[in-house]
Amino acid sequence: MRHLFYTTPKLDSRHPLPSLPTFPPPFSPIPSLEWARKRRGRADQSRAPPLMESFALLSAKPGLTLRAGPRLPLPRLRATRASLSPASSSRPAALQSPLLASRAPSSQDAVLGYGLLKRRSSPSTGVSCSAAAAAAVPQPPEAKKFLGVGLPTLKKIVPLGLMFFCILFNYTILRDTKDVLVVTAKGSSAEIIPFLKTWVNLPMAIGFMLAYSKLSDVLSREALFYTVIFPFIAFFGLFGFVLYPLRDVIHPTALADKLLAALGPSFLGPVAILRIWSFCLFYVMAELWGSVVVSVLFWGFANQITTVDEAKEFYPLFGLGANIALIFSGRTVKYFSNLRKTMAPGVDGWEVSLKGMMGIVVLLGLVISSIYWGVNKLVLNDPSLPKSDHKKKKKKPKLSMKESMKVLVSSKYVRDLATLVVAYGISINLVEVTWKSKLKAQFPSPNEYSSFMGDFSTATGIATFTMMLLGRIIFQKFGWGVAAMITPTVLLVTGVGFFSLLLFGQPLTPMLATMGMTPLLAAVYVGALQNIFSKSAKYSLFDPCKEMAYIPLDGDMKLKGKAAIDVVCNPLGKSGGALIQQFLILIFGSLANSTPYLGGILLVIVLAWLGAARSLDKQFSSLAKEDLRKEMSATGKAETAPLKEPEAATDVLVEQPNGTVASETTGTES
């Protein structure tokens, strides 16, 4: 605490103070506090300087002889402090300062007499003037709450939840519709999907992100959001009401037939991209909706306006809300797909269904934009709103492909983790494309195919919602290793059943007929179960396991290992399955002829996945125990650390609740 040192002049008849009366002679009794207060009242009328009060209080101490030259440490006066005691409430405002803070005597106080005490306190326990001044600042009233959540927070969270619901509702409709378009189109099949993902979807995604990076440098945050989302809304509306009705006019069917005749049936997939180019464009835009609108626009906006505490509390609820959107959108797809049954013969039922679903997509897209506008204009300008407190993230190390491979080779732990990521990406692609080819064989009509996909989306939402609730219990009861091996085990069991029905289903025909099924229908149902449970296990168990696996690594390996997996393994997992399928299709002529080999490759990959998970579990447990020992050791050292010797103290004056003044000790001068 800083002190102002004031040297008192010699007080006699020859040297009176200019603004204070001449004090009684030294042998006279010292005036009381009452005299100081009365004098203070008259001084207020003449606007005397506040130093008078300190001088009067010091003069009121018994036994203090006023002589020339004593250096009295007078703390710098701060803001007025309101006292809760009745005595202080009637006191002049000048006496209610942090210096004269109301405190009860403690065991360390020395009573000096005449209502004065000398208080000694260490720096850690003493009351500082700055703390008293901070306590004097009036606290804002507590925000109103609804269901235990503050209304200012709800102003942000409720619109964000509605935005997220609408975005994922649209995404489910688009994801189901894109498969119907490219798989059931005339002259196309599921064989188009691997070529479409590799040679159309990937280049357009890269180009879009480059354009987004450039636009982010020149546009404001709001303008960038509208610039990105409005082309999506316009395209889906244009496709449903213009491009699809004109499909026979804009598609080069004759040219595609000539190319297929010249190249052979092995090139059915690449030629189909040209044959149904507008459907392929819809496929790519639907994929980009999931990666751009969900990941970039929504989560970027949510991270900008929410605080860390709000994110911890409400982001998990967004995940549950996503699965609710999946359930309702699946029912919507089912409803529009069944409209064909109520129409007269000769009417293109799929075109009517498509117009209805694209109308909903456009409407919800406008709702999303309206919510975004409202949040920016009406909510974020509210001064009572909690401000975002996200700190700038550390830059992740950007490793080249060569550096990433070095990191992967150097650490067995990172290699096993990379195996998990690559194996999931390849396995899910191998099964999904093969299943969709059989789905077309069972449901060749676009309306029937779309109706089944609506049921599939609803079942996926229910299963994922349930697994997310059970995931916490699985982690707590069985640990990381069991949770990490559930996803590959599900894929292995259902994969064996799916490919067995495709390859050896004929002997099972009589038995399946008693259940009203054919081997093809049974394979479709088993493949659907495989996709449902593998996706729900991924969201609820695989993704948390993958992120938890980075925790025991040291800081350098944690950053470099994650960067290496992002650079090498994620793209390899996503495109690896497509490349394997393309290679087999070009060699064996069709996806159906490649089925036995795809089943064998899937078996090898899943077994390697299980082996890597088992190995990683041992390493993860060892590193986690080592971290726990280090933490306990550090905690023990902290508890036994010697206490520091308190610093030197000085005395200052404080006022007690009864109106008396005492000397209080502070630790350091700053």
C-alpha cells in the first residue's frame, strides 16, 4: 500500500495552520473524536481539503505529542465505503473510507485504549484498501432464469438450437435424396459412387474451400455467411423445380451411350457421371452442405458467440438434438416418398416428391438465414449478454506429407491410432457402396428407394440417440479398451452376415421364404443394420475413443501425431475404400463380380483394426497410469511444501464498528 508522508509543522501561536484552528498547548488534554467530527462538519462547509480529517484523527490518539517533524504514514484515501453498522451510517461520509474499514478485533490486535486498537495482520490475511474498494462496487442484479438457465444465455442458445435443427433436417433430406438420384437413374448404378467421390466431390470441395478462404479476407462475417448459404438455397430450389423436370433435355444421353459402347461396361461409373451430370452436381452440393454449412458456418458462428461455460453445458445437447432432427426428417422423406401411391397412373411421383422435399429445404434455408440475421441484429447487441471468452487457439503444426509419415513411423502408439482411423474409413465405404447396389436391386423405383432411406434415417437417429446415452456408462464400467473395440466388432459381425447372404444365400432360400424374405431382401436388412449400428457406434464411442487416445501423449507428440493423422489418415480412410472399389470394378467389370474380393478385404481390415485397438489399449492404460502417478506425486509435493515466512508488516489506522479508530498492519508497500 502506498503512503503519503506528511510532516506536521510546529503548532504554537506563531505558526498556526492556515485552514485549521490553533490547537491547545501540548500540556492541555487532547481533543476527542467528537471535537474532530464537529470541526469536520464546519470544514465541509468551507470545502476544506480531505487531509484535515487524517490530521484530526491522528491528533485524537492519546499520548501522541504534536511536535515538529514527525513523519506520519497516511494511506492514500480511496473511494467511499458504505458501512453496515448503525454507528457508521450516521457518520459523515468522509469518515466512511477504506482506511476506516469496520472490522472486529482479532486475537492479533493490541488494545491501545480510548476505543483504539493496534491491528497486526499478515499480508495474506490483512484487508487491503483495494479489496475494500472492490467490495464497495455495486454488483449487477442476478439475471432472470428459466429452467435454471439465465435468460441472456437462452437468447443465444435457443436460436442456435433451432438453426442446428433446421440445418441437419435439411442435410438428412439431401443425403437420402442424392443417393436416390445417382443410384436409381437410368444408365447408372451404385458403381458411380466411388468415381463420383474421388473425381468430382474431392476437387470441388478443395475448390470451394479455396474460394471460401479468399472471400473471408474481403467480406465481413455476416456477408460471408449469406454469400455461402444463399447459393446452396438457390441451387436446391432450381434443381427441384427446373433442372429435374428438364433432365431429358439437358442430359447428353446419346453421347454417353456411344462412350460406353466404345469403352466397355467396366467404365459404366465414369460414363454415368457425364450421362447424369445434373444429378452428380446435386450429389456434390448435398455433400458440401454437410461439410460447409454444418461444420464451417454453424459451428464457426456458435464458437464466436458462446462462452466456454455455455459450450460445455449446451454443445452435448446439440448432439442429441441432431439425432432428433434425423428422426423427424426421416419421417418427412418417408411421407413424400409415399405420395406416389395416391396419384393417378402416368404421373411422375418422384418428381412431385422431389419438389415437395426441395420446397422444404428452401423454406428451412430461409429460416436459417432469418435466425442468423435476428441473432446478429437483436441478440448480440444486448449489453447484458455474456460475451464470448474464447481465447485464440494455438496454431497446430502444419506438417508436410513427408514429415507426417516420419511421425507415423516413429511411434507405435500413433501408428495404432492411425490404423483405427484408416480402417474405419475404408470399412464403412466398402460396405456402404455394396449395400446400396443391392438396395437398388431390391427397390428399383426412386419412390420405393427413398421411402426405405427415410426409414433408415429414422432408425439411425434413434440408435445413435440411445448409444450416446449409453456411451458414458460403457466408458465408466468397461473402460477405453472395450469401448474402442465395439465399433469394429459390430462391423465384423454384421459384415460377415451381409457378405455371407450375398455369396451363399441360395441354400438359405427355403428357410428365408418361411419368414417372407428372399436372400436379397435379407441381405438388404442386414446391410441396413450394419450401417445403422456402425454409424451410431462411431458417433457415440469411436469418435470419443479417438480423441481420448491423444490425452496421455506428451505435448509435442500430441500435436504432431494429430496433425499427421489429419494430413495422411483421414483422406486415406475416406478415399481408400473408393480407390479399392474402382480398381476392382475396372478389373472384374462390375461391383457384383467384385463382391467376394470386397468381403475378403473387409475381413482383413477389420481384423487389423481389432489388433490395433487391443495394442493401443495396453499402451493407453500404461501411459494413463504413469500420468496418474506423476499427478499424485506432484500433489504430494505441493502438500508438503514449507510455508513461506510472512513478510514484514506496518501499522495503519482502522475504525472499529463502534466508531473508534485503530492502527492496522499491512504487508507491503506497492
